[in-house]
Amino acid sequence: MRDTGYQPPPRRDAQAPARGGVGERIASAAGDLAKAGANRAGHAALDLTITAARGAAHHPAEFMPVAAAGTLFAAGDIATTTPALGWPLLYTALALAGYLLHRRPESGARGVLRRAYYALAFTAALTWVTTAAILSPTDPLALEILGAATAAASAGWWARHLRRAERATPELVLSDEEAELAALRAEITAWWAERGSPDRGFAPGSSVLDATVDDIAYRLDVQLDNKKQVYDDLATTAAHKRIAGTRGTSRHMILVERWPDQREDRAKITVFRKYLLQENVPYPGPSIDMETGCTTVGRCADGTPALLRLWEPRSGTWHEMVAGTSGAGKSRYIDQALIGERHCLDADGRHLVVSWICDPQEGQSLPDWQERVDQYARNPLESLALLERAYVEMLARNHHLANLRWTDSNGNARRGRSYFEPTGDMPILSITIEEAPNMLALPRFRWLVEQFLKMGRKCGIRLRLVAQIPSIAELGSSFTIRPLLASMCVVCLRTSEPISAGAFTDLPGDPRDLPKRFPDGTATFGLGYIVGASEPALFRTYALDDVVVYEWANKGTTARFKPLAVTDAPAATVHDAPGSAPTDASGTNETPDRAILGEAAAVGSARELIRAYLTQHPGHVTSGALVHALGLNNSTVSQALARDVAAGKIQRITHGVYAAVGTDPGLWRDERAGMAA
């Protein structure tokens, strides 16, 4: 065989033992593990150091105690090398730090525990500096004190910051109801952005500032684009219809209100989910808030109480306008208002309101109250006489309050009071005038109403005018009455005719547009608008029937009027008024008949006056006497007499002589018999 020079490695005997024993191999493995462990520990320590450094850089507040301890130790060590200068500087720095902590604003150090924490940390730092100055910063005792204080401060510091971090990022867990409301809130916001904000939307350029949802309604706070739209544009009936159309609901389910600051470029939009007014809430009984002078007369669409103001503290009484067509619930509302007046008592149980009623329908309008109020006038003649007495009382109260001597809250002795607040000695005189348009057709009556509206508030005279339509024509064609009423309380139920835009500008809508029936088919009895004590709102009066009215009208006692005019009225109080009659020294009219003066505006009213006069004056009355007593012109009296004679309402005794039906002709009997023959 040719020699190639290749030598194979010697074969190891399988049975030959390995070099070294078991102990040597264990030691080698342990060394390898130790090296790996040290390597890993080093890497872990390095990672921990890097993480701590990064954490300290990003969240320095969490490492403030450690940094403060290190700074304090370094300062103490430097002060040891140059004690003459270092220790005074260190103590000065601590004193300055204590002063700054003492002056720390409340927003930065709220609560007793946090102040105690700062005080304890400062005391510990001062103690350590003193110990280090006596011993040395590197003395074991000083180091132990510093370490213990640092650990204690760090524990409290980190615990507080961890709790703050947890509060800042809580885990949001919503219940099913909350999740549903959140979804509805997102849906209503998206609806406004899609249907309201676009250029062809009902509120172009607007945006939603806030949106809330509850079981009753969606509520949106809206910022309008004042270059395209203002509040009045969004509050129109047409805008209500457009909003309701995009939601697939009735426009009565939409409410547009001003912001409290009355800004024209913002609005509060309410889209009702439930029609609360469809529920006819039983009358809960009379209630009056003595602090505000308001009484609750029903419930608004959003569930809040519908308030009516009787008087305003340190100001005076508020007049009231009540309107509504037949069947709208007007009479039941007045029943409720009269119940409230009857049961308005002070803390001593004394009446604060005295009720008078003028009813030209002989008491048929409010039958349950004929014997349960202080005075009830049953025809136009009695009604005008009642107003004349109230006018004399108003002047007497003006005179009394102007000369009243009293002491104010600062102890100043004063004379005269410019406002009125009801008391048991001087209650409110509340006069309800039913079918007011019929009475306001008489010039004298209209003039008296105007005087009460102008001067009655400051002396406790309050009017409640009742009409079917609160138009200028219905209110005696007076441009004084309606503006004065519009600034007071207005209760307008459903009407049969539209109300002009300038009639009551604060009404949220046109009462004629109120539906006759709710979606469930029930009648909208008592549904209307209320303006006065609170924001204008859609509301519904409480439900009460004849039995409830009768029972409440018979509870309690009737407030009786004590006239101030008898003892405190100035002489000749009734004068310089259209059609006024001569007065005696006491300021009262010579006879009740002469309270009715001035030409009647309609023959219909004159017929009522003549019938009332003949009823109260049994016997024969000439047409001339009627002209003189009632202040009517000859043609009006002649037409009224002819129509009533033809209708059988009065009796013609002879030419120019008349009497009530059934009156004995007396001396004229033979003449009538001869005429008949």
C-alpha cells in the first residue's frame, strides 16, 4: 500500500473514564451558572437603572423625596468641608423653603393631611441638618436617619401619586341605562349635525355645545351662526314644524328657549320623548310660596311646576290676563285660582287675599262662588258700582302708604312706602272680571280698569281679566290695557282665533294652533301657555270637577274686606275722570246709579244696563230718567228699549214710561185699556 502520510486519530476506549471527577464537573457547571446569573443580574440592574432614570425624567414628581434626600446629603457634605460658610447657607435655604411652604396657595396644598405632610418633611430635614452638623453627614446615625426619613416620605409620596393617577384614569364601566343614554346623546348630536347645521337645515351653521338626555326629553345647548340666523328665527312656528318634521314628531314636542343671559346667538332646544301633558294630573290642593308670592297652577311640558305670581316681594301685586275659547278649560282654571286666593293665609292664619267677582251673566259663570267671596256683582250695573268702590279704596290706600311712617332694616325712620306687600291688616284685593269684553265696551268701566292697571300694583289691587280672545278689539280697543297686561301674568289656553304677533310677544306659540285632542284621543282640556313667574312655557292646568270645586270653596273661611277709604281717604277722591259723577265730602258717589256714566259702545250692553236698572228700581221709569241715570244717549236708549219690549224682556207702560216685566201699571191702566179698545 502506498504511504499517503495520513494517520487516523487513536480510538478512545469506551470504557475509559473521563478526565476529572464528578465534583470537578459540578463545580464547572456551578461556575457557568454563576457567571450567567451575574450577567443577567447585571443586565437586570442596568435595565432597572435605565427605567428608573427614564421614569425620573418623565415623572420627576414621583421621585421627589429621593432627589430631595440626595440634594440634602450633598449639601451637608459640602457644608462639612467649609463649615464657616456652608452650614449658614444650608440653614438659610431651609428657612426659605419653610417660608415658601407656609405661603403655598390653597390650590396647591388643599387639606389638613397634605399640610401636615409638608410640615413633617420640613421638620425631618431640619432635624437631619442639625444631626449632620453635630456629627457628620457620613456618620452612620446621620445616614440611618436620612434613609429612614427618605423611605417614609417616598412611601406616602408614591401612594398619593398612584391614587391620583388612578383617579385620573378610572376604568369606565357603564350600566345598561347609562349606555343607552350615551347612545341617544350621540344620536341626537349626529341628527343636529346632519339635519340642522347644513346650509339647507333649520339652523344653518349652528353647532351643539352640549347635549343631555333623560327619560323625558333630549336637551341641546346650541350655538347659532349669527350671520345666518338668530334666536327669533329659530323660535318661529315654521322652525318648530321643520324641527319636528325631521324627528317624526309633533311640533308641540319641540320647545325653543333663550339662554339665561338672553344672548341672541344661542338657544336651548328641548325635544320631548314623553308628552307629560297628556296625563291629566288631579288637583293637589292650593299652594302658595310666601317667599316669592307664587302659586302652582299646573304642570309644564318638562315636568316642572307652572307658577303664577300673585305678588312680588318689595314690589307689588301682579295683574293677570286669562284667555281661552269655550271648552278650553278657562272656567276650571279660574275656579282653581279662586281656591288659591281663598286659602292664602299668613303664619297666623289671617287672609292675605280678598276676592271680588264681576259676572255680567247673573252669576252663571262662577256659580259655586256667589256666596263664597266677599262681593259678587251679578250684572253690569253692579259690576261698575263694585269697581267704583274699589277705585275709591285704591286712592285711599295710595294716600295711606304715601304717609305711612315706618323704620327700615338699618333703623332709619322713614315716611312713605313705594311698594306693597300683603299683610293680614292690608290684604290684596283681587278682582276677577268675567266676560271682560262686554264690560270694557263701557267707557267708564274701561277707564277704571286702566287706572287699576297703572296704579293698583303698589297699593295691593289686582285685576284678573277673562276673555275668549285677548285682542285689542276685545279689550275695549284700549292700547293701554293690553301692553300693561302683557308685562304681567298671561294664561292663554286654546283660542278659536289667531293672536296678532304684537299682542303677547312672550307666548311660546299661537294658542289657536293648540290641538283639540292629544295623540291618544283625549281632549286637551286645560292645555295652554303661561307667562309670568317663570320662563314662558307650554303647560296644563290641574284636573278638578264640580264636586272638587264645591268642596274646596266650602273649606276654610271667606276673607272679608275692611275698607280703608272710610277713615283714611282724602276728600273728593273721585274726580277728573271721563263721565265722573259729583261726589260728596267723603269722596263717595251720591248714588250707586251715577257710577255708570258715559255713552255705551253697543246697544247690547245698554240693554243689559237698562234691564238691571229696572230690576233694582221697582216701579215706572221714564226714558229720560234712564238717559240721565245711566249716562246713555237718547238714540241708544230708544233702540235698547224697543228691542227689549219686542223681546218681552221689559214692559212698556205708556209712551216714554217703562218697567220690569210684571210691574203693576197703576194709574196708566185705564189709558192702556182705552188704547186697547
